[in-house]
Amino acid sequence: MIKNINFLFVTFFGIGTIRYAPGTIASLITTVFLFSTFHILNLPNTIILIILLIIFFSSFYAVSNYINDLSDKDPKEVVIDEVIGQSLPIYLYEVAHGTTKEFGESILFYIYIFILFRFFDIKKPFPINYFDKKFKNSFGVIFDDIVAGLYVVLTLIIFMIFKTNFFT
């Protein structure tokens, strides 16, 4: 029973078992879920943060437990790392500046965040590739996606600086 619950957690309720692009599908569902929680359900930022932190800390144990007996230490069905990596830039976007985001603007930024995260997660520029190759454990599985999420944040910050300084 616990093994089944762990499997459902690391595969994000079985999404990781989808044959084609499970990471992309998990990222897309995460994006839609977070958009709904922030803009439709209007849940407080602290509640969403608590949920994300529980997922984050639980994932280290769950992924470690799941990959323990596997030869592949980063199996494609494990997509909870994409959920975490995709959540990071979305959450930071939502809490940035403490201002209310317009619905249309938020949709555009969610699309940008989704595309940028998938780009960095697939291409794995340094140091994402370092964590992916060097650490063959739950830390490596999760942390490369966290770094990809941070790359998205950095890209958006640079974009906003250029937009503010050169295009207003």
C-alpha cells in the first residue's frame, strides 16, 4: 500500500506513466493547477507555499525510496521533480512585488514560464547538466529541475529589466 502511494506521488498520480512527454504533461498540468489556485480559487500565497514545501520535502524521501532498487536513477516516470521545478518560477512570479496580477498578463507569463522551464529542463545548460549527471540520487533528480526553475526566474528578471529600461 505504501509503495503504491509512493508510486502515485513520484509519478504525479500516474502522469509519469504516459508514454509520450510525461515531463511536459506534468509541467503543463502543474501550470494549469497553479493558475487555478492563484487566479480562480484565489488561495492565499501562504497556503500554496505550504503545499509546495510539503511536496518539496516529501519528494526527497519518495524519490529516494522509488529509485533505490532501480538501475536507472532518473527514470522518466518520476515527474514530481518537474512539478517542483515548474512551481518555483510560477510561485515567485505570483508573489513578486506583492501586487495583483491582471488575468491576461498572468496567462501570458504562465505560458512564458512553461515554455522556458521545458526549454531549460530539456536542454540542461550548465549547471543543470552537472546536477543531472553528478548526483545519481533523489537530490540530483530534483535539484536539476530546481536549477531549471531558477534559470526561468533569472530569464524573466532580465526580460523585465530590458523591458523597463529600453521599451517603455
